[in-house]
Amino acid sequence: MGSERGRDLFREMVSVSDIVMENFTPRVMRNWGLDYPNLKKINPDIILVSNTGYGHGSGPYSGYPAQATTQEGTHGHCWVTGYVDDEPSKAGRSFVDFLSTWSAVFAIGAALRYRNKTGKGQWVDISMYQAGAMFLSEYLMDSIVNNREGARIGNRHPYYSPQGCYPTIGKDQWLVISVTDETEWSNLCKTMGQPELETHQDFSNVLERKKNHDNLDQIISTWTASHDRYDLMHLLQSAGIAAAPVLDGKDVHFDPHYKERNFLERVEFPEHRNMGTRILMGRPYKFSNTPMKILHPAPEFGEGNEYYLKGLLGLDNDTYDSLVQDAIISTSQQLETLDRLHTRWKH
């Protein structure tokens, strides 16, 4: 894309494509002459999906670059994430990229449906900033309607009590518990072997429990610290209380329920990639009539170049080879060579 020859090749691909997806800042595609008005001249029914930090247009942030952490700040998530009386915080892992991607999937479906009915393509302008704000609709509505700002509450719940993350047997082992009503509170007290807590003046209703949450957390932590997290989950769940262990990456791979759901699939990689068989995450849904599985690993960088450029555009071998030699297109093998040269240069 950095050369006119490469951009001409891209234009040829657009002429035989249904959808173009890009996530550059707004100026890039425009400066290349590849914005929607120009793509539409090449392929009148093309659907262009632009996924940018703040969207296109004349807004004051439109041309700004964005990273997930800065996005969490501007769409308000950092404000409500963190411990009580502590500074705003980001999520443990970036999530706004996924939100905008899921938004793109639905938007593409709608654009395709419109095109099937009218024969017209269109431009889908996605703002990650807005996708993140939609995720906080409850807090934003509370601010607008009630003039009340969401607070940082750590692992607690705005309405329920107790709720928290409690230590269990083992190094850095934890259990999450959430009690949503008085019946569950009664069952928790009995399960802990402390039925007298149910009617204690500091914990007799949810308002008192929220007021005295610190003391309640200490009581629960003392109890959980002498038990296994999975044992506690099963014990509490049998009493009708939502509880679950905190899993790390290794735990997820060995979790029995993920295994039962066939969520983690064994996938064989091609021999030249020297990766053998790896466990990959599948889908969070199952179809009753059309069961699915991962057929092969994700393609390597540039793996489809030959198929698309020769198969769709009809390039001959000499033309294709010249594109590779002139670094207009790249393959994973070229990247590996560059990486080895870079490593050698550093040492």
C-alpha cells in the first residue's frame, strides 16, 4: 500500500470484492485516494467498513490515533473501573477492539441485506469510541436522568451484597461470590456454619450489608481461605448461590466444563510451521443442526496471495513473482528472513 503499484493492485482487488475493511486513521485512505467515493467509482456496490478510534467526520477527535487504553478513558469505562477510593483503571485486557469488531459483523450483515434489496453498497463508519460508550449505557443513563455518576466499587455490586473475590487454599487462588437476595444470604450464612449472621444487626438486610461490607468481606474471607475454590463453588452452587473460581490461562485449558462443551479444540498445524498440535479456542455457541469445528489454523501472513492474485485477478506467474521480488506483496517466509536478519544485526 506504500507504493502506487501496490495501490493499483488493491484497486483491482476492490473491483472483484464485496467488502473492504480498514482500520487506518481517517486521513490515510483519503490520502491514498482509496476513500469511499473513490472505491465506489471502481465498484459501485462495494461496502467499505472503516473502523477507527473516533470515527470519520468533522468532530474534534476524528483524526486522533487511538489505543484500547485511551479508548477506555474517553468512553468512560476507566471512570467506573477500579477499587473504592482508588484511581480510575483500565480493564485487565483490552475489550473495545472486540466490541467494534462485533459491531462491524452486524453492520456488514445489515449493509449486505440493503444491497441485496437495492443493489447499492454503502460506507459503514464505525467509531470504537461509540462502541465502548454503548457498553456503559446503564451508567450514562443514570448520569443523564438522575444526575448521578457511577462510582468505582472494585469487585462489589451496586445493589447486591455481599459480592466479592475471596481467597481460597493455595497460592493466589480465589473465588467470586455474589449474593442477590435474602434467601441466598440466609443460605450463605448456613453454609458457612454461621447462621447467627443472618439476623445480626449489621447484616440483617441488604442496606446494612452494603454499609458494613468491609467487615462482611473479612468474615467471608476467613471462611473461604481454608477451603478449595472448586469445592466451594460446588458447595455454594448447591445452595443456590452464584459462585465461581477465578481461572488463569492454564486453568481455562483444563477446566472440565470447557472440555465438556468442546470449547477447546486440538488443531494440527502444517509441518513447516513447527508447531505440532495446539489447543485453540472455539466458539461460544453450538448449533443443533450444523455442528462446527476448526478445520485448520489461521493462515500465515500472505498465505492467500497466490490464490487471490492469480485466481481472482488472473495474474500470470511472471507478474506475481515480480510483485514478490519488488516487495509489493510479502509472504511469511520473507518476514521470517527479515526477522532472522534483524536478530543477527542486534547481536
